[in-house]
Amino acid sequence: MRRYLGIKRILLPWLRKDSVHNESSPLIPKAGSTKEDAEEPGQLTSETGTNSEWDHNNPVFAKVQPHYHYSLMDYFLKYFLFLCNLVFTFLGLLVFGLAIWGFISKESFAREKISSIGTDPMLILVMLGFVLTVLCLSGCVGALRENCCLLKLFSITVLALITAQVLAAIVAYSLQDQIGGYLRSGMLAAMVHYQDDLDLRFITDEIQSNLQCCGADNYRDWEINIYYNCSAPGVLACGVPATCCVDPLESGTVWNSQCGAGAQLLDEFTAQGVIFLGGCLGGISHWIEQHESLIVTVAVVVLGVQILTLLITTRLLGSIQRHKAYIQV
């Protein structure tokens, strides 16, 4: 115990050995006793003062000082989080680059089109790529550099995204009867601007060709478009787009853009051999019913990955904070 405290034993006067053996009387001061008595209290004070300050170079302190070291799991989580965020950072940059390329190819930054850039569907990809890049880059750098501020920013943002997705799912489930009306309104709006907006035209063509449908409810809905209206001049009057045709190539190799000309004037029995009669709203509902289990599985996996990322970040953040706290002791 005395060895760890570093304090010398105080010798009582009657326990001291006389420096001169022939002077046996305790009442007679010894030659060096006065000097020793004067030095020992100072020496004791200096020694106790040094030990009270817990000198870090003292080997005794090294024995009792606690240490915190990263475990193998901490290192695994650190580099796992770094690699995952690095992959998604490149993915975000790819999405962002493709969106910018789409803007440039459509000349959306031209003076006559810059006013309508706010309604461009490519803007969604730009925002998605930017947010994904910034978010994953903060997690990537925060994990690699053990930066608590970046990791806190990353975890708070992921938590906000999880909360927003859960709330969106709850709202969508509660409003599932009204979603059909919103889809119908969006489909009709895309059909109205079919010839004016290349993005809406591309989306509409993809839906009609992949789901083998025509119009919102049926093929006669294309009358809402000023170019396909029967009162409109030109070859498109009373027609439908080529993506409504059953065989737009007509067993050839050249796309026949006029295969749907005059289709609105045909009765259903005659038209079914030329174009698709069913509307795309029914096709979308049927596709969702067929792939309902896949949609739910993908949604659960995506949400689970985000929750797992949040837990890993929280665990790594706690380890970094404990490690830095012990270093500063």
C-alpha cells in the first residue's frame, strides 16, 4: 500500500537511530538531527504534492489508469459503413450526372425554356442524386475520419428519412381509395401535354407499351388532346399514339407512327385488332396486384437497410465518443 501511495513513513523521534553511537541521551540534540528534522517535512510535502497531481509518467498511475480500445467489431462496423456509403456516394453522383445530362440534352437551360425548369421531371432526379451524394458522403467521411459531427448529421438525416417514409406509407394506406383519382388526373394531364413535353411523352409511351394499354380509362380518352381530337386538322385527328397499337411495326422493321390513325372512329370489335382497348389505370392496378408481394418485400428491405445503417452509426458514434473521452483523461 505504501508503495502505491508513494509516501514515506514518518519516523517518530524515539524510533530514529542516533547518528553518534556514544551519545545515548535523548535530551541531547544530535549533530545532524536538526538538519534532518528541517528537511523531512519539506521532503514529505513535496512528495505528497507530486503524487496528488497524478503524474502520468508515474508507473503506479500507469497500472491503475483505465484504457479503452476499439474492438474488432468496432473496426468492422467502421469500414463496413465507410464502404457502403462510398458505393452509394458514387451511385448518387451517377444519378446526379445523368439528370444534368438530361437537362443539357433537352436544352432546358436555354433562355426560352428556363422558366419551365421547375416543372421538369428531371428535377426530381437532380434533387435525388444531390441529396444521396451529400448524405452518403457525410457518412463516408465521418466513418473514416471518426468525425462525430458528420456522423451525427448522417444519423439525424437517416432518421428523418425513415420517419418520412413511414408517414408516407401510413398516408398512402389511409388514402388508397383516392390514389386512383390522383393517378387518373395525372394520366389525363400527361395526355393533354403529350405533344408539348418530351418527358411526359416518354413516360406515357413507356406505360402504354409495357402495360399494353391505351389512354386512362380507354382509347377514346385521347380525344382530350388537341392534336388527336376529331375536330383537329391533320393526320392525327381521331387517332391514337403508335404505342397504343398492337403491332406498331406491322410485321416489319420500320416503326409505323400512323398505325393508330382514325382508331377513335372504330368500334371496339374492329379496334381490338389494331390497338389496345383497355385503359392504363386498370393496367397499373393489375400490375400492382400481381407484384404486391415484391413491392412489400422491396419496401421492407429498403427500410430495414436504413434502420440497420442508423443502428451501426449509433454504435460507432458511441465507441468513438468513449475512445476520445479516455484519451483526454
